[in-house]
Amino acid sequence: MLVLVAVALMIALVWSVSDGLALVAMLVGCGMAAVIVAGGAVNLAPEDTRAEATERTLRVATNTLQHLHGGLTAENARAICALLLPETNAEGIAITDEDTVLAYEGTIHTSVLPGSRNARPTQEVLESKRMETFVSVDDESQDFRPFSIGSRRAGHAFGIIVPLLVQDRAVGTIKLYYRRDLDIDRTQLSIAEGLGSLISTQLSSYELDRQAELTARAEVKALQAQINPHFLFNTLNTIAAFTRTNPTKARDLLREFSLFYRRTLESSEKTLIPLSQELDQTRRYLKIEKARFGEDRIVESEHVEEGCGELPVPSFLIQPIVENAVRHAMRDEGPLHVDVQVATDGDDILIAVADDGLGMDKEVADRLLADATEAGRPKAARGSGTGMALRNVAERIERFFGVGSGVEIVSKPGEGTCVTLRLADACRRLAEARAKDE
């Protein structure tokens, strides 16, 4: 339009000058100046808009980050909704997790209030992991229909649902509500998508920090569980007794004990070690305990499927379970048989530690398993001993091997116990470790 006006003014200017109409020429010249100024403003506006948008984005990013240190909680969601609503043209904004609405801020009426279950449109976005638009009557759960920008539907509310992704998993959504479909233009769609990406990135950062903290805590707990005073004192007393009756055995046992603790300290500083190294450490532990209780009191056996010994695993994975068997399953008389089996199961690898000791009833076994898999409970509510060792192992295999990994306990009083660790997709990790070595 400015170009057309400029052309018309140019023609008028030529005509007025040729006819000697000075006043008309002056007025036309003023018009030309106005067009030039307007054109300059149009050309500069995008740069100014981009600068303003950049400044606003940085401000929003900084402010939302401080509310996401604790993850996606109801309290954090409320603060973020209040913070983000003024940054859009939306009349309402909500944040959900995978199951429920965490927070809502705005003036549009909706029955999807904090604490309520996610409506169908939200569930579909969580499943598809794609941004969607919706139209609803009073409440998005009643009528979900994607619409085209520019369509008109009187009496409806309109909105945008954006998934929040962490490691390609939808952990929640952010939803923007509008009174009219015309309010949802390309800019609002871009803003909604940008806000979703921003929150997803910050949630991913929090998750990485949380996992790092979990790993460090698990390793410290594993080390503490491993170096327990009773085991230390009992071993030193055993060595002291052998110095009088069998000095050669005492020296051999002292070397094993020294190597055992050296490997314990070295393993605590590593994220992953070969499974074969973990099995070596388990054998050293049993050698020390056999010296204490008697060679005939503990009988161990081991079968590892060919190639599985190269699998990278978290340290202190098998030895704590074997230690539990020695401490809690041994009878007053007779040998305790401890069998360690490692085998592939499809894409997974199974590690089983079985004993023929005292065993336990199903209620006790179920409670130990529940304690092992409820790592998020407050510290004061947790147990100790066997439960702590299993919880330690469960936390770390879930951390390193992901969904599908876990612990299974099968036990019967008087017959023994079998603890099985499932390492999901471990065969792929094994193949990657072999390729790296080659």
C-alpha cells in the first residue's frame, strides 16, 4: 500500500511541477516525506520487535527456571502459570502432569480445576507428544475438535495444548485458553510452542541434576553399607586368631582383605565396572566369610553365560545381595549354599542369587520388595539392613538400565530365597561395550 501511495504522489508531484502549482507541489512533497518516514518505521519495526521478544524470552526463562528446581509440582505449576499468563494473549493457562491438572490461572470458566483428572484432549496430546488445538463447550472434556485458524464457532472456548517432554517422554502439558478462535493466530501458536519447549528444557535439566544426585547418593550408601563395622571387626578378629594357629592363612587372608577394601574404594569412584569385576569382589567377600565361619559352612557356585562378564554394571550390585544371604539366611548348623547365575533373557540380562537358607514368608518378602522399589519415601520411613541393600541395588539398576529393570524376590521359609535382578536392554549395552573395545 505504501508503494502505491508513493507512486501516486510521485505522479502528482510531476504534474504539479510541470503546471507550476507550487502550493500543490509542496503539499505533495510533505506527503512523500510522510510515506518515507512510515516506510522506515515499518522496516525498523521487525528489528525492534525481535529485540523486545528476545528480552522477554530471557526474562521468562530466568523467572521460570527458579520455579522448576523441584520439578513439576503443584506449587511450581501455580507460580509458572501466574508468570506466563501475562506473556500471552490467552485468557487462561493451565499446567498438568501425566495424570492430573496441577494449576490453572485465568478468567475463562473451566471445570478442569487443579486436582482433577486430565481430560481426553490432554491425554491424546500426552500420547501423541504433539501440539494440538481444541474447541470446547464450557469444558474441554465435553467436546474435542481440532479447528482451523479463522473458523467461527459461537459459544465455544478455544485453546492450545502443548506437551512437556523430558527425554522424549511426555511428563505433562501446558494449556492456553482463549475466548475466540481468532485470538489464536500464528504468533500465539509460536508462543505456546516456545513456552512448551522452554519448560521441557528446564525440566530436562532438573531431571539430569536429580539423576546425578541420586547416583552420588546411591554410591555413598553402597559404600557405607559395604564397609560396616561388624564385618570389619569380625574380619580383623578372624585374622588375629589365625596369626596364632595358622600364620600362613592369616597372611593370605590379610592380603585378600586389603585387596577387597582397595577394590571397594576404587569401585565407589567409578560409575560402571565390568560384571566380571563385581563377581571377583563377591568371591573375595565369600572367602573372608568362609575363613570366619569355616570352609564347610559356605558353599558357593557360579554360572555366567559366555560374554556376559563384559557387561558394564554399577558397582556393589551382587555382593550386597550375597552378604544378605550370609548374614540372614545361614542356619546355626550345616552349610549354606549360595548360587550366582547370569544369563540372557531376550534383550535383557538376568542376575539371580539363590540360597538354601532360612528363607522368609511371602509377607516379609513382599515388604522387602516394596521397600526396595519405593526409593522416593522420606528417609525416616525407610528401614535398614536387608531392605537398605536391596533398595540401593534397585535404585541403581533402574537409573542405569531404565524402564523394565527391577528386582524380584522369591522365598519360602525353611527352603531358601532367590533374588533376581532384571537389567532391561542390557544386551544392547553389552554389544556397545564390545564395539568400543574393538
